[in-house]
Amino acid sequence: MEPPQQCLLILTLILLSTTTSSTTLDPKQLTALQSLNIPTTTDPCTTSTCDNSSPFRHLLTLNLSNCPPHLQISNTALKSLSSLTSLSILDCPSLPLPHFPPQLSTNLQSFSAINSLTKLSGLFLSHLTNLTSLTISNTTINSTHPSIILYPMKSLSFLAITQAKLNGLFPKHWHINLTHIDLSHNSLFGKIPTSLTRLENLQILNLSSNGITGTIPDSIGDLLALQTLSLSLNSLSGSVPETILAMPELVHLDLGSNQLNGTVPAFISEMRNLKYLNLEYNKFHGVMPFNESTLKRFEVFKIGGNNNLCYNQTTISSKFKLGISPCDKYGLPIPPPPAKDSLSDGSTSRRSSADDDDDDDDGDVKSDPDMNHKGPSKVVLGVAIGLSSIVFLIVFLVLLSKWCG
Ligand SMILES: *[C@@H]1O[C@H](CO)[C@@H](O)[C@H](O)[C@H]1NC(C)=O
Ligand SMILES: *[C@@H]1O[C@H](CO)[C@@H](O)[C@H](O)[C@H]1NC(C)=O
Ligand SMILES: *[C@@H]1O[C@H](CO)[C@@H](O)[C@H](O)[C@H]1NC(C)=O
Ligand SMILES: *[C@@H]1O[C@H](CO)[C@@H](O)[C@H](O)[C@H]1NC(C)=O
Ligand SMILES: *[C@@H]1O[C@H](CO)[C@@H](O)[C@H](O)[C@H]1NC(C)=O
Ligand SMILES: *[C@@H]1O[C@H](CO)[C@@H](O)[C@H](O)[C@H]1NC(C)=O
Ligand SMILES: *[C@@H]1O[C@H](CO)[C@@H](O)[C@H](O)[C@H]1NC(C)=O
Ligand SMILES: *[C@@H]1O[C@H](CO)[C@@H](O)[C@H](O)[C@H]1NC(C)=O
Ligand SMILES: *[C@@H]1O[C@H](CO)[C@@H](O)[C@H](O)[C@H]1NC(C)=O
């Protein structure tokens, strides 16, 4: 079936009329772009989004990146760019924070500053009241009250303020439309407030690398849409609440490098979507509860650095390299043997001499002919190590006889 000719004709006419009637950008905005070193030889509306007003179109989005070192944004330029709803500044670290006219502040729905802007203040950000998306990364914010920044942004859904030296008490009031919160790598302190756990649309929560204390609230399990929870590198204590079992979408759980204690909860193995689990460097104790099939289901599993935790040698092979000790029959960690220095020295020097066979024993045997050039004293040492060396010796001798003959 071919589409009716009339339809195609009408479509072409519409396309033609929109492109021909609206290629001209507001001359004031052209001048503003030129003052920002942005080339205007091609129509800016081909790379940025513009509205369709006539006689002149207006910019809706603007991306500024890699600014020349002494660039400044004048008040006049910004005033004429007040039509913007999205402004993104990337890699302009010495750009002084410009003055935003009120109309621009309230118009903006998306603002992003990555490795950009000097003198960015919390007060400035608090005027961007209509934002749905805010990204500040690798950019210092002078503020000791993060709630002053966030409280006015009632429509915010995407929030990422990372590596911003954001300092102050973790905000207690959260607007309900948030789906993404990344406040990692700052200096926030205080507890995780239960108000945060009322965000029923929240999918990502990353509070990694801050100074957050207290326990993980039981109400964390109310975050039914949560896919990623990272609370690593804080000072959280207490145990892992059983309610996390109630989060059906959770894929990524990172609780590493805290002071969490108690036993590692066995119920985690019932979380079918979980692919990434990091519990390393905490204070968990007892027997690690997962079996091999659960461990294999995880793409990433980290549990090392928990000195009082151990694994059951009869159910889990040591090839999993968990970074914790095996258990004795009482379920306590067997301390690693103290006097294994000379032995391990020998094995490392051997491993480094044959560089391609770390993993399996068969590989060891096959690649041993390489040792040809290394003289018979190595063989004597090999015999001393054990049975496997006899195999090695036979292979060596066979090859040696071939080589000589
Ligand atoms: C402009 O920046 C935004 C946000 O950083 C990004 O999503 C968008 O792809 C960028 N657009 C262009 C044309 O570079
Ligand atoms: C805020 O954004 C909405 C779209 O999300 C827009 O319709 C509205 O005009 C904006 N408000 C102001 C004051 O600019
Ligand atoms: C972060 O900012 C510093 C200083 O401006 C810069 O040297 C560094 O390259 C930036 N890092 C990233 C990942 O952008
Ligand atoms: C941060 O803001 C305070 C008060 O607004 C001001 O006194 C101080 O000089 C600012 N610090 C920096 C580094 O800009
Ligand atoms: C929250 O999101 C919904 C759906 O996207 C929207 O209708 C509502 O206006 C938003 N609330 C606020 C305060 O922006
Ligand atoms: C959380 O934030 C840290 C630090 O910024 C980052 O390294 C990590 O990748 C983030 N985690 C997720 C799951 O995005
Ligand atoms: C775990 O830590 C909490 C808070 O630090 C403490 O009250 C509790 O006694 C600890 N429990 C165990 C089993 O060590
Ligand atoms: C491993 O543990 C899971 C969850 O506890 C269980 O369903 C499964 O049957 C166990 N598998 C084996 C081989 O023991
Ligand atoms: C290790 O597993 C075996 C077999 O399931 C069990 O009999 C034994 O009690 C376990 N040991 C410890 C210390 O949990």
C-alpha cells in the first residue's frame, strides 16, 4: 500500500513553510551569542532548540563549553537570552558566575554546570525555582545550607550535585517528584531523614562519599521504585534493615566502607534483580550466608575487609576469592597462617616468571617447558614443592632430551 499522494504533498508543504518562515533568530540573541564566542555563521537553531515565534525565533537551549580563559557573560547578553529554558555550561572553570535576570531564573527548567563557574553560591541556585533538572559537578558551591538551595525547587525531578564541596546538614525536606538524587562526593552530614524515603518515584539514590551518620532507616523499604542505592564511604552504623527486601527493582546496592554491623542478611539472596552488591569494609560478623549459585548471580560482589566475617569452606570453594577468611566449625574466622612468608615468596617469584598462567593448574603444566632456559636448580626446587612438580619434571626431561638430541 502506498501513502496517498495528497498526504505527502501536504507534509512537504508544512515542512517547507516551517523551515522557510522561521530561520531568523532574534538579532539581539545573535549579538549575545557572538559576545560569547559562539559562531553564528550557520543558523544557531540547527544545533540548539528554538521556538517558532515570528518574525524572530528565540533560543530555548544553550550549551556553552570550553570557554576561552577570560570570557565573561555580560548582563545585556543574558538579558536577551532570557527565553532559555535549558542552559548547560561545561568545562568553563574560570568563567565568573554571571548575573541572571529574574526572568531567566524563573524560566529555566534545566541548569547544568560541570567543571565550570567560579563563585557559584547556594543563594544563586535557590532562585532557579522552576527547575526540573539540576546538575552541578566538579564545581564548588559556596553554601552551608543545602536545604536553602533545594527547598524552592518544587518541580525538581533530576538532582545531581557531586564533587561540589557542598557542606551542611543533609536536607530534611524533599519534593515528591524527585526520581534521581546524586549528592555523592560532598561534605554533607547528619542522618538519612525518613522524609527521603517517602519519594515513591525515586529510582536512583547516591549519597556516597559524605559524612552521613546514624542507621539506615527501616522505612528505606518504602522506596518501591529504587533501582540504585549507594550509601558507600559514609559513617553509617547498625544493621542492614530487612525492609530492603521489599524493594523489587533494586539492581545496585552499595553499602561499602561504613560501620555497619550484625550478620550479613541472608534475605539478600532472595532479591532477584540484584546484580551489584558491595558490603566491603564494614563490621559484619558471622558466616557469610550466600551459596555459590547466589554468588554467581551477582555481576559484582564485594565483601572483603570485614574481619569477623568468614565463609563456609564446605559449601563455597576458595576460588571465589572473597577476601574473607574461611570459618572453623564454630563459624569463626580461621586466622591466616602466620609463617607462610617463605612459601608465598617462592610461589610469587615462580608466578612472575611464567606470566600467562595464573588461573588454572593445567596451564601451569603446559607452559612449564618455557622454563627450559632457566637451568636445573629450579627443577630441584620444584620437586621439593610437591607432586605437581614431578609432572613438571617429566615434561621438562622429555623436552630437554628432544632439545639435546
Ligand atoms: C546540551 O547539554 C545537555 C545537558 O548537559 C545535553 O543533554 C545535550 O545533549 C547537549 N546538547 C548538545 C547539542 O550538545
Ligand atoms: C515553569 O515551567 C513550566 C513548564 O514546566 C512552564 O510552563 C512555566 O511557564 C514555567 N514558569 C515560569 C514562571 O517560567
Ligand atoms: C575537576 O576540576 C579540576 C579543577 O578545575 C580539573 O583540574 C579536573 O580536571 C576536573 N575533573 C573532571 C573530571 O572534570
Ligand atoms: C562564601 O559566602 C560567604 C557568605 O555569603 C562569603 O562571606 C565568603 O567569602 C564566600 N566564600 C567564597 C570562597 O566565595
Ligand atoms: C510532578 O509531576 C507530575 C507529573 O509529571 C506533574 O503533573 C506535577 O505538576 C509535578 N509537580 C510539581 C510540583 O511540579
Ligand atoms: C555514586 O557516586 C560515586 C561518587 O561520585 C560514583 O563513583 C559512583 O559511580 C556512583 N554510583 C552509581 C551507581 O552511580
Ligand atoms: C551494632 O552497632 C550499633 C550501633 O553502633 C550498636 O548499638 C550495636 O550494639 C551493634 N551490634 C552488634 C551486634 O555489634
Ligand atoms: C542457594 O540459595 C538460594 C537462596 O537461599 C536457594 O534458593 C538455592 O536453592 C540455593 N542453591 C543451592 C545449590 O544450595
Ligand atoms: C557449613 O556447611 C555445612 C554443610 O551445609 C554444614 O553442615 C556446616 O554446619 C556449615 N558450617 C558452618 C560453620 O556454618
